[in-house]
Amino acid sequence: MDGEAVVSVSKEGNAALQAMPGRNFTRLPKRDNFPTTSKNLPTRLHTHPYPHRPSSSYSFAMTSFPPELIEKIVNEAWHSEMPSYIRKSFMTTCPSINRTWMAVYAPIASRDIYITNLSYIYYLCDIARLGKSIIYRDFIPQLTRTITCFVDLQVDAMETAVKRVYRCLVYLPNDIGFNALFPSLPYVSFVLRWTIAAQDSQLCDIPIRVRYSRYLSMSTQDRQTQLDLYISLIDMDPSEEINNSTFLPAVESLREIGVPGGLWLFESTVYHHWRILNGVRHFGRTAKVSQVQGDIGGINRRLWMASKGRGKLRYLTTLSNCLEYRRVQRSLPVAPKGTRVRGMTVLGKETSSWSKLFRDRG
């Protein structure tokens, strides 16, 4: 062939390579675990004698970092808004590097929990119930201060698992499980982030961030909890009103994922409760969410049982906890038939102290 040579794993191919002028190739040693290829299938030449073995220089560099640098790396990475499938890889890789990385990772991941899928909630329940873990020890729920479900709504984000658990938590009829296992936790947060393509070619794409904070403390009179809605929108359009080319795609994205209180809460917030600060549009509103009987995926029940720990009289303790859980559930009002989203009322003249809403919400 003119100027081309097809290299195959065969005696003839090795001989032809050695005979080529100006070419010095080292024949690879025979190993049983080398990948086999067809006789006529071209393959790639490797200069490393054992191409399937990873280099040890990278792992050595990772294990030789000082603890202060490791803590900074883990803290910055953990609190970044990375997609959930990347976070899951980080959660398995980081504590497996060595003991130093695991010792730094465990308290950080225990203080600020990110829910990546439904199985992870069950895993947290097992850790809390047993009170011991190789990685997290007894940090959960003692150190826990925030719980966040982050969803990246970009088309290529591969967030199927976290979208499923997000819908379960959003439509959860009540929060008695979270209240039982995390009594000092103020609220559970839901964060949605995505980018809308600008209609005007002279403008940049528009990043949108929506955050719902559902408080766990319940009023004993009306059986309702507080829900804060906070939206930030970087829009270079100088007009005061938000353009429909930005608003309508945002509504469509939220319609697909589902939002607490329905789209009407988001729409009314965007049109009536907003202000501009440092070139960024900010929206904020407060609503009241009703607590009703029910559960989804056994989340409340598992959280409740985990909060009771592992008693000495295993079966009797489990039976007693189940009866107590049913009693607390029956103390809540029954949800109207055919309703999927929990009842919600918006506070009439509530401005929700903008200084509070504009605080750093992670």
C-alpha cells in the first residue's frame, strides 16, 4: 500500500515492522492476559511494555499530599455543583485513596449531605441505625447540618437517578422521617441548575439556578411548614421585564422535572417578586406547605426506624417503633383524593426579608 502499513498481531507483521527503514520498534513480550484481536484486525502499538498497567506516579502524588491540601481539595470539590454521576464517582474514589483522604472526606460528607439516588437514602438510614461505618463512623446524623438534592437539568447531564429521588422527595407528603432522624436540621434543599440559549446572537447564554428550601419545623395549629423559593438569573437583557424567550423555556424545563407547589408558584414569583442586584435578577418568595398522611418509597418509614437505633430486644423494639410511626402518621390530616402535590398557600404580603434570601445558600 502506498505510504501505509497495516499492523496486526502476527509474525508476519512483526517481521515487516522490523524490516522498515528508519523504524525501531520493540516487540512486546508475550503475556496471557493481553487482549486478543483478530488476525486481520488492525491494532495499536504501545511503547509501554505493559500498557494495561496504570502508572504509579499519579497514585503516589495523590497519597503524598499534606492533610491541609487534601482538606482544601475535598472541601472545594464536595461543595461544587457537580452532576450527581460525577459526585457518585467522587464518593467512591476519594475515601479509597488512603486513610488520610478517608479521614478528611468523612466529616465533610457527613456535615453537608448530597442525595444522589434513592439507594443512598437507604444507605444513610443503615449507617444511622447501626451507629457505625468504616467510612462515616458515627458522624451521621450527629454532624449533619444540611441535606441537598442537586439536579443538573442540562440535556447531556445523565441525571436519571437523581431526578427520580428528587421527585420522591418533592412529593413526599410529610417530613416526619427527616424530623426524627435529623432533629437539628433546619430544612431540606432542592437545587436545579441549567442554561438557556439566548435568542439574540449578541447575548450570552442564560444560566438559571432555582433553589427550594423546605423547612422541617411544623406548626402545631395548621400542620404546615415553610417553603422558601429563591431564583437567580444572569440575564444581559437591559429591559426591566424578563423576556418570554427566557421565561417559557424555563417553565418547560420545570414542567418536566416537577416543582414544589406547581408551576404557578414559580410563575407568580418571576412576575411579581424580583429585583436586580449587581446585574443578576433575583427572585424570592415564601409559601406554606401542608403536611398530610403518606409516604413514598418507604422514605419516611426508613428514616423513622433509623432514628430509633438498634435495640437489644430486636423484634419487640421494631414492633414498638412501627406502632409509634403509624400513630404519628395518623395524627396528620388525610390528603384529598387525586392530589399529587401537597397543598400550598402563598403568604399574602410576605417579602421574606431579602437580606435572608440573599445570604449564601451554597
